[in-house]
Amino acid sequence: MESQQPQQEDPQLESSLDSNQQRISGIWENIMAFLHDLLDIRQDSDRDETIESVKKDISFQGHNAWILIFSVFVASIGLYADSTAVVIGAMLISPLMGPIVGMGLGTAINDDTMLRRSWTNLLVMVVLSLFTATLYFVIMPTIAFDDMTPELKARTYPTILDVSIAIFGGLALIVAKAKKGTISNAIAGVAIATALMPPLCTAGYGIAILNISVFSGAMYLFCINTVFIALATFLVCKLLRFPMVKYANQAKRKRVSRLASLIGLLVLLPSIYLFYELYKDQVKESAANTFINQYVDYEGMRPDADWNGETQTLDVVMVGAPVPDPIIEEWTKKFAQIEELEESQVRFYQGSSILNASNEAVEVVQEELIDKLRLIQDKDVRIAALEDELRRLNEQNKNFDVVSEEVRLNYPQVASISYAPSVSKDFITQQMDTVSEYTILFKDTTLSTDRRVEIKKRMASWLQYRLKTNKIQINEIKRSLTTAMDSVKVSAP
């Protein structure tokens, strides 16, 4: 039997594999080094300067108090006048973010003094802002709840987008503050994005009109922005390992540390809950819109849907052709089968036959839609009339181009010709009449008067035949130092 000898590995192949592995490892290390240099913020962060900067912004006395009052007035005016630019200007000058960042930083570095100062100053700022905004809306002519401007309505209930803006805005703010040489443009941008001032002014409006839903919704939005900005500050400061405050008394250090941890937990848990609840509402609203787009479809009918997040109800008004009850029942079953809408309900409104609703609501909606349709039809009629007039003018211009060329060939004595319709009114008969006026200029200034009259009469007769109308008038202008219209007018017989 022949003995089987183990095959020896090719040393060149092994060397090539090792070389490729080293190259791949080198590429990966270069990528990781590039990403580290690109995204690392620890080396360029000045922790001590950041802490001092935040401490300075916490203070709320003198100038900051007046700046806050003036920014509240500016924001209230913008909300009242529905001016986005004015509201943005108020957010830029508002000093509200200082104490909020101080709360997050004080919790992160275990500084109870900073934490107490931040809480106190924020409370004073909120009370002063609410008082100023309420005073403004009480003095100004009252805006009814149903007539609220879009700027006011946008601040009465938070959405998942508001939470996302507060989180990323807070992260951008503390990262900008931590950088050596604070990035003022970034801080100004965060002030606009997080929108702390407008909700407070809207809450003041709610107090002025004694509407608890407006007040609570606006304060809810303000609290969400405040909590998530403070939470973002806390997380970044922990990530950057800001130095903890040291206490000579060991017992006090532990007490303060426990208090800071408790506050951080109290901020974190409600934040997670609020984020989850708002996320669920957003998912349900999106599912309701998808249901309308995919299933509610019937020839000759147009649905008008409205989702109510508080009652978890989708109201669908069906305008146009009546939809048979079996189809509506099928749509209702489809709605119940959607997982995201299990605890919600749908109500269909149709003409005089209403499911779970009153006749008056449907009639109001139908009248509004009919008014909108009439307005659209009136606009369509006006547009069609203007298009017809434009086509008529274009046709006249084309006809004049042909006529002027024929005049040039048939009447070599004429140097130029112009055209314009002339509208006249007879006061006795009260009738309107339109005459086509053609104005010509002769080349030869020495041409006799009789010859001129003859040419104009012949041209008038020719145009009358050419254009199939007897309302033709030929005028003449003469070359002179001051060109004037000839008083002699020749009309077609």
C-alpha cells in the first residue's frame, strides 16, 4: 500500500493571504481613525469654560429680565398677527435656555447650588413670561378660540416632531457650548428650533381667554421642550466626563449625588413616557390617513376625513354620490382590522343618512364644500373668458400681419400702417359701436390731396371686402415737425 503524505501548503499563497489580510486591516484602521477624528468632541471641549459660561447664563436679573419681557411682547405680537418672522425674532432674543441648560449640567456634575439657582430662575422666568403675555392679550382686542391664528394653534398641542426637535436641539446646544470658542450661530439656531417662547405666550393667551385646554396644551409643549433640552444636556455632559463637584463633607456629597440622581430619574422616566405616547398618537394618525387613501374610494364620492387624537375617532364625511350601506360596513370592518387602530373608531357621514352623528354637522360641511366648488367654478369661467380674449387678440394680430403685407404690395405710395379698434357710444340711442381704424403714412409728401383721398377710399373699399365688415375707417398722419392726425377721415361707403 502506498503511504499517503500530507499536502504541503503553498508558501506563496499563504504569504499572499497574510498580505491581503494586513491591507484590509490597515484600511479598516484608517477608516476608524478618520471617523474618530471626524466625530470625536472630547479633545476640542473646554469643560471648565463651559461650566462658567452656563453659570453666567443662569442669572436672571436686570438686563435679562427686561430682555425677557420685551421678547414676550415681540412673540405675542407675532402670534397675534400670525407673523412667523416676528416670532422667530422673539425666539432669538429670549434668555430662557440658560436656566434649562443649567438644570441639566447641575444634575450631571452633582452641583446642588447650580441646580437650585436654575430651578429658581426658570420658575421666575416662566411666571414673568405668563404674566406679560396674559397682560398683552388682555389689552389687545380678543381673538376668539375659533378664530385663533395658525401660529397660535401650532403651539397648543405637541407632536412627535416637537420632541425630536427638543432632543436634537438640546444636543446641538450643549455641544456648541462645550466647544472651545462657543459657536454663537449654532446657539441662535437652537433658540429658533426649540421654540421655548411661543408656547409660553400661547399659554398666556389661554389665560387671557380663560380657556384651560389652550393653556394646558401650550404648557405641555413648553414642558416637553424644557425636559428634553435638560436631558440632552445631562447626557452630553456625562459623555464628555465633566468634572464632578467635590464636597468636603462626605455625607453631603452622597446626599447631593442621590438628589441629582433622583432628579435625573424623574426627568428621564416621564420623558420616555411622553415620547412613547406622542409616538403612538403619530402612528395612529398616520394609519388613519393610510386607511382613507387605500380603502375609502367610491365612484362619484369624495371623502373628507378628520382624525381626533383625544377621542381616538376618525370622522369621514362623504360628499357626492351616495355610498351603499354594505360598502360602508365593509370599510368599517377593514378599519377594525388595522392593528394600529384597534382601540379607535370610525364614523361615516353621508347626506341626510348619518352614522353616529347629527344632521347639522354634515349640512354645515356640505355647504362649505358647495361654496368652495362655486368659487372654483367662477374662477374657471373667468379664466376661460380671459383665454378667449387672448386668442381673439392673437388672431387679430395675425390678421393684421397679413393685411399690412398686402397693403405694402398693393399700395406702394403708403410708407406705414397701424391698426386699433375704436369704441364709440351714441348718447341718443345709448348704443355702443366698434370701428376698425387704420392709420397710414404716405411716402411722398408732395402727393396731391385728391390723389390721397382716392387712395384712402380705394383702400377702405378693399379692406371692407377683405375683412367682411363695413365698419372700416382710414386715417392719415402727415410728416411734419410735429406729426399730427389729419382731420380728414375716410370711411367705407
